[in-house]
Amino acid sequence: MESIKTENLSIAYGSFEIVTDLDLNIPKGKITTIIGPNGCGKSTILKTIARILQSKSGSVYINGVDIQGLSSKAIAKEMAVLPQSPQAPSGLTVGELVAYGRFPHQSGFGKLNKVDREKINWALNIIDMKQFKHRPIESLSGGQRQRVWIAMALVQDTEILLLDEPTTYLDLAHQLEILQLLDKLNKEQGRTIVMVIHELNNAARFADYMVGIKDGNIVCKGTPDEIMTKDNLRKIFNIEAEIVKEPINNKPVCITYNLG
């Protein structure tokens, strides 16, 4: 069963069409990674699924329901979105930014209740940032800010997480921490996770399902073993890659490549 489905989805900026007649199925309860060259439409597709961008035509369904019939708050209860390079309003502390993720679950004046505070502290613990709860966002490094944004997405407490380059600005250790956290949320809580990732080996390592995009079209889709092939990477990136199986996780990795 698919968690997210698009039918004949077309997306345009003005008169320039980025995506045409896209039929995409995201499996429920799995980790899906989307790969493709810069400017191919990956982020645009993610934003349109989240209704941050309006489609030109076609439909997007969440668990079988067309999102055009849902309110913004109803969508926010179904999916959390972490855009690429998000910007926080000036003057916010770490805790205040993370608290924004509880907005879809609040009513009235939006005062935080016990459950809200527990969720916020849980998320800050998960990303190892609780000690920074009262620090201004502006005082953090790029990597620390990225972890806070991920915490905000986590406290939204949705079945679906959409993340556009979630490891941006992070060093190798923190990249692994975040990806292992998302893997844990998927395995233990059954969350559907969709990530745009540039780093091919991480995309393959943590995915159950992969989608290769080029020029706004799906070039290939399937398991990491099916997608991480010399032929597919040639079609998507115009490279000649060498692919082997890594010994720890038995996933395909690109060990080197040349321009095609």
C-alpha cells in the first residue's frame, strides 16, 4: 500500500514546466530516498507533495485522500516537512523553534501542555541538543541548526516525514546519527520517511525503496540493488560508476566514478 501517490502531476514555475505527468508511489511504512542531479525537480516534487507549492495539474494523495480537500492543519497532522536550508525568525531560542512543531496539535491560544513539553524534551534529547534549549538559534553552528530543525519535524508527531537534504551542513558522525535516528523511527514506529539525498551511498544504505529522477521524470524506481547499477547511474547522472556490495550492511555502494 502506498502512503503517498501522485497522478499525472505537473509542476511549473510560470510558463516553465519542471515536472510533467508524474506518477509516483511512495510505499507506506518504508524509507524512500530520491536521487538525481541538481535542478532535476527533486525538491520541487517534495514541496508539491507537501502543498508548499501548487501543482499545475494532477493530484497528490495521502493515504488515499486528495490533499486538495484537506486544510493546511489537517495536512500538518499527516506529514512533517523539513525543507532545504530553512530559515528561522530572528530572536528565537532552540526550544521555541522546536515548539512550533506542536502547532497542528494545539487549539485556542496555543499554550503548550504537558504532552507538548514532553515531546519537545524527547526530541531535543534525541538530537543531543537539550543543553542548548534556551540558546538563541543565531548562536548555533550550521550543523546544530539543522539538528534543531529535525527536532521540530519530529515533535510534529506525524506518520510521514518529508526531508529535503536532512544531512546538509553535518559532519560524517552527525550525518550517521541523523540517518540512524530516522531509520530507528521507521523500524520502531513505522513512520513513512521520504528523503532527498545527494550522497548516493547513504541514499542506498538507509533506503527500502529508491526513486531516480532526471529532468522531472522518473528514470527508475525499486530497491537499492535495483537502482544502484552502472546503467541507471549512467542514465541519471551521466557517470560511469563502479558498484560493489559493502560487507557490513550488504548494500550497494559506488566506490568510484568517471564522467560519462
